[in-house]
Amino acid sequence: MFAYLAKADQHLIVCDALLPDLKPSLMVATDRTDFYGDVSEAIPPKMPKPRGNPVNTTCFVDANHAGSLVTRRSQTGIHIFVMRSPIVWYSKRQITVETSTFGSEFVAMRQATELIEALRYKLRMFGIPIDGPKTIMVTTVPSSVIH
């Protein structure tokens, strides 16, 4: 982050405490209780008592299938926001070669899930209350737009 700010001295990283403005008409709500059953998130046993206002977390995840022309490996991109402030941004070439866009998106979602679990654990151990489940946005952009 500091290297980015050193190069782009005219740019800012803004921390915004407002909730994100998500358009419900673009969301696809799915109920997976018939498949996964009645599951709940593991809560740390020695978690301090939450104090203050609950925070909302949002994640954007995407992968470009076979983006590397040499190795044919895909690139994962993940942005995690707490409220509307960027907390985690991750971009890395995947270690496997996937045969489909679905496979590369699935690998990216797995990586995003691990980052989300770690962030939620940290927030809880800091005593920050979390407002409901994580909102995850999966971007699907044709590869012709990326090139």
C-alpha cells in the first residue's frame, strides 16, 4: 500500500464509514440450506465481548481464465472492504492450470473464502462486532474485454 502511495502521490485511499450502496435488483439470492444443512460460523472460544457499532464486509472476486499466454494459468483478483474502506486487496497467478472459466473462478472463490475467514476472525478477536454474513460479488467479464 505504501509503495503504491509513493508512486501515485496524487491519489488517495479513502476510508468511508458508510454502508456500501448495493443494488438489490442485481443480486441473485440463493438458499443453500437444503444442500449444506443448518451450518454456522465457528466463533473463537476466547473472543472478547464485541463493542461499538457492527461493521459490514463486502468482497469482490474475479479470475481471468488462462490469462498467461505462456503458462495458461489464470490470475485471481480479490478486494475485501470493511464498510466501504478497502482492507485487503490480493492479486496473484493461480498455481494450477484450469480447463474452464468455472474452474478458475472456483479457485479464486476458495482463496477469497480463506481471506474472508481470516479477516472475520481478526475482527472478532479485536472485539469488533460483525453485521451478518459476508457479501461476495463474483465478477464475470468476457476475456475479450480484459485483453
